Amino acid sequence: MGYTGGTKKNPSYHNLGDHTETIQIEYDPERISYEKLLDIFWHSHSPESSSWSRQYMSAVFFHNEEQRWLAMESKNGMAATLKTGIQTQILSYTGFTPAEDYHQKFHLRDDHALMEEFKHMYPDAREL
């Protein structure tokens, strides 16, 4: 979890500026293709829905021209499948700032029993 797509230096949850809350995925193309990641992305949200703020907008941030082309191609394919306009944006990657520790693994942290187990495994919460 973190922030990208904006111009503000050192964004934070309470001082986000024009950034968007995002996740950054590091992947091994030998194990999964970028195309497959895009397919998972398109089928994991409602790309035709408008976001009510830039903070929570739906976007793909590409790192190079090949990724841009693949993202646009997959977006056009999804638009044809849904027969509607797609609100998800395809934007150039400008950097990623990790969110504060308390935002990392947010849903996992809601499971108090599981977190107790993790505390025994990772006494320093930053290692989790």
C-alpha cells in the first residue's frame, strides 16, 4: 500500500496532495505475465464506476511503452466486453511512496487472533 501519481513530495495519508492510494506489484514475468496481472485487475473491480475522488480512483500506472500499450489494449477489450465506458485511467508511473506502517496489511491487521500469532513470529512489527 502506498501513494503514486501525484506531484507532492513525501505524501502521507493525512497530507496526500494529488496522489492516489495504490498498491505496487513486483512480479516475476517467468511466473506470471503482465497481461495476466491486467486480467486479474480488470476482473477485481468495477472499471465502469467513477471514483468520487482522486485519492481512490481506479488506475493502472505503466512503467514503459510496452506496459502502456498492453494496459490500453486490455482496457479497450474490457470496454468491448462490458459495452460501456471505462473510468479506470492508464497513467505513467512517476514513483511510489510506501504508506505508513499502520496502513500496511490493513485487512490482515483486523484479524486480532491472527495478529497475535504474527506478533510471536515477528516481534518487530516492521518485519511483518
